[in-house]
Amino acid sequence: MDDVTIDFTAIDFETANGSPASACAVGLVRIRDGRVADRATWLIRPPSAHDEFRPFNVQLHGISREMTRAAQPWERQLPALLAFLGDDVLVAHNARFDIGVLLATSLATKTALPALRYFCSLRLARRSYELHSYRLPVAAEAAGFRTLVHHDPVSDAEASAAIVIDTARRFGAPDLASLATSRDVAIERIELDQERERAATLTAAATFA
């Protein structure tokens, strides 16, 4: 089918180091009726306990400590992110990483995070394409997205979106719920309160071990 009515928001984070709580940039791409309706990207000042910029990460995305000094911290930026998202399902390539950044940075800054739904374009690609690799550059090219600037967060987010849109067209899925069902890739849900309880349980277990 040529026309899809699929709506969602794709997201990609870059981090300063190996800590998922070290968010230093985000890219967001809003999809309406299978097309890009809006884009947004900005730098984030990582939380003080997670603000070391490792050379490996800087080499990947080109974002340095100096570039984020004037950026707002996570707790001041999250409202803008949530406003852009609205009621959409979040889509990310290897969503476990990006959702982990959302959770970890919110926990590190004691910032309230509402219940959110998310969908993984990596899992979708694995169930939809025959490729030698399912890394974002390879899967995005299979979806027809050939302008990727890898580790630029808004470009990565748009590449993830392209995979979802392409597979929806390939398999005749008019919306994200139908696509999730047809490819057996769940739309999952996160709740920060549950993550706080799990973190507290793990801390207590470590204390008494």
C-alpha cells in the first residue's frame, strides 16, 4: 500500500559516557500519516554525577563538555520533550538504550516521568528485512533512507522513523498497532515508579549481600 496513516514520534539520545544517565543531546521526529511533520533537536547538560565526556563518545557524536555548558539540565528540558511527544508512542532503534537513557537520567535527577509507550525499530527490522547487519545505517538504507548522518540525534531518529514507515507500507499496516501485531513486535510500556521500586530493591539486595 502507498498510503499509511501511521503516527508516532521517533527519538534518539547521545550520551557523554557509558552511563545511561549521561544524556547530552536528543533528537525528535514527529510522524503524521507516514510523513515527517516536525523535527527538534537540542543539547543537554548531563547531571553532575554523570557529566564526564569520554573521548570515545565525543569521537562518535562530536559533542563536547564545552558545547553543553550553556545547555539546560535535564530537569528543565524534560517538559519540552514530553510536550513534543504528546500522546505518541516513542520509536527508537535499539529502544532499550534510548528508553534506558530516559529512565536513568530521570532517576538521577529525581525528575517525574509519566508512563510512556515505546516501540523498537531494531526488533522490527530483524523481523522484516534479510540483512547482513541490523545496525541503523544498514537497516535505514534498506528502508530507503540514504541521507543518514549517524550519531546526529535528529538524523538517527528520522532513520528509525523511516524503518517503521517502510515496513508499514511493505506489510500493508495502516497504523502502528497493526504493524506491531503483524510483525510480532510489542508496543511496550514504561513507568518510572516501577523503575524506582526496582532500583530500590536492587540497592537493598546489594547492601545485604
